[in-house]
Amino acid sequence: MNQTIPTFADIEAAATRMAGQIMATPCVPSQTLSRLLGCELFLKFENLQFTASFKERGALNKLLGLLPRERVSGVVAMSAGNHAQGVAYHAARLGIRATIMMPNGTPLTKISRTREHGANVVVTGANLIEAYETAVNYSKSFDATMIHPYDDGEVIAGQGTLGLELMAAVPDLDAILLPVGGGGLVSGVAIAAKTINPKIRIIGVQSAVYPSMARAMAGEEGVLPDGVTIAEGIAVKYAGSLTRRIVADWVDEILVVEEASIERAIALLQSVEKTVCEGAGAAGLAAVIEHRDLFAGQRIAVPLTGGNIDARIFANVILRDLIRSGSLMRIDVPISDQPGALAVLATVLAEEGANIVDVAHERMSLALNPKRAALDLVVELQDCDHGERVLAALRQRGFDAVARSVA
């Protein structure tokens, strides 16, 4: 691994080397999110890269810098998904053999897509640390070049090209918010952006489950325990050694956000921007949501760094957001077990504009009076106030309706 801190010239050289091989992704203002969050927000859609992640940048720059003998020997990487896909795709495109070590628990979509890009995928280890150890052993045994996902100067320089594009698109930004796992992206972008505009604030964002870089900057050492986060792309248990040096000198602050804020960001990006973003990729927006007072009235850039989210998880996130916003409500209603009772209830709901999504009709429970039945309804609503109106209408018509948690 290259443990030299990259310079601005290194980042410019990476941009020149990679020209035409990486998409210069769009960076556009989000009028709706700006209004909702009280700032002038610009989104850079890195989820539109071919492998749906910024990780292509660092991987490609490292691959392009290999010596001829290193190309023949091949490369090895460890990754929970996006770095793996970037290495696999560009290695195959350049005719370089790639082997990727992925830890158990990696989303299936990331494993399958990495294989589809032509890499030899080995699922091994309980976490990234164990997968990395396997990759190191493979590198030594087969003389393969290690492509570290973040703790490498050439990888960091490649990631920094995002900062060059961002500053060219919106030169008068107040701050850039970037997700932080190992710290490669925030390091590269910080060097690029602050060289161009020393006054710009570079802010890293981590999940509260894996605040490894935040802890490192606070002088707290040690490996974090295993945790569960929707932002698995930044679930790094120990900050990189090279990146922590860069972060200490170039990054202004590391913010930590809760899982609920990351979920909310994913859902907002889907509903407002009509774009799919994974947990790590939405972390920057989550920080604006959770710490909006810090950014009120400012010009803020948030790269959407990845879109590789498991379809089932994405569906769950959207459903949970509908529940939190009051758009879905579960209602328990005891009714008389006689003809027409269900029709009356359905008519009340229709008159109030509530849509029945699911219904369970229970007659056989021994806890019920034999002349009664129990309805368990899930209804779609406009918002929480609409839900209160629906409950009031049901009670006015004689139904003892009670709202319950959908989950």
C-alpha cells in the first residue's frame, strides 16, 4: 500500500489519468430539500456511476498506476461491496485478474454484482478486519497487489477527483458533507476542496453505530464491537492510519448521526429526488436532517456516494418512513358479527378518504364474545392529522377504534 499523503497535484494527475473512464456525475441544487431543511443544498449523484458508487474513482486510479509486472500478477481487495465492485469492474475492463474478499453479512446484491463484474469473490470472515487478514495472506501467497479501500495514497487521490468536480460545479460552497468509514473519500475531497478554497468546511459523517474516525479524532483508540447499521458501507471498526493523519489536518469536524436519520434521508431522496441511495450514501443528508441548525442559510454540498442497497431493505425503509410520517396506520376495531357491519365501517373509511391496505377479520378467538368479531386494519392516510380525523369519524359512528403500531 502507498502510505504517502497525496498532494493536490496527485489528485489533478488522477483526474487527467481517469478522464473518459469515470463519469463526471451531475451536481444540481435540490429546491425541495433546500426548502425543507433551511439551507441551499446541492446534491452530487455519485450513485449514477456505472457500479453506483464513488469507489470506482480510487480503485481505477490505483489500477492505472500498476506496473506491468503487477498487472500480470493481479490484484486483491477486501470490501463490503462498493470498493469490491469498483475494483472488479475496472480490473476486468483493463484485463487485470481480481480477487475480492468480502465478509459474511455483506448484502447479497453486492456479492452477486461483484461476481458479475468478473472478479473471483471469496466470502470470508465475520467482519472487514478478518476479511482484510485473508486478503493480506492472499497477497503474500500469490504476489497480488493489495488495493486497500481507503488507506492508500493513490486510492485517496482518486477519490479526491470528486472534490475537483464539486468545486468546479459550485465554487462558492460553505461546506461539503461526506460519509466516513475508513476515511478515504473525506481525505481526498478535503485536500482537493481546501486547496481550491481554504475557507470551505469539510465535515465527515458517521453512523452512531460505527463512529471509529470520530473516536480517533477524540483520542479514543480501540476496535469498535460489531454492530448493526443500515449504513454498512461505512461500518468500519477502526479508522485508517493514513486517513486519520489527513483527517486531523484537513477535516473540520466529524458528525455522528442516528440510524433513524439515515433511514429518513434514504426515504426523502426516493420521494423527493426519485433516486435510490444506500445508507452510507445518504449519511451526508442525514447529518443535515439531524443537525440542521448548523447549516441554516448556508450553501451545502452532499455527494450521494452510493446506490447499492438491498431491495428488501430499501422496501422496509420506505415502509417504515410511511409509518413514521403517519401515512400508514394500524387500527383495531371490534364490530358486531352480523351482516352489513363490515360494510358500514368500510363506508366510513371511504367517506374520510382512507384507503384500506390490509385487513384481518377474526371471529374464532375464544377471547371474543361469540356475537362479536375483531378487525385489524392497516389504512393509508394523508398524514397524522388525517389519521385522527378517521379515528374520530369511526368513533362517532359507534366503532371503538384504537390506533396501534403497524410494526
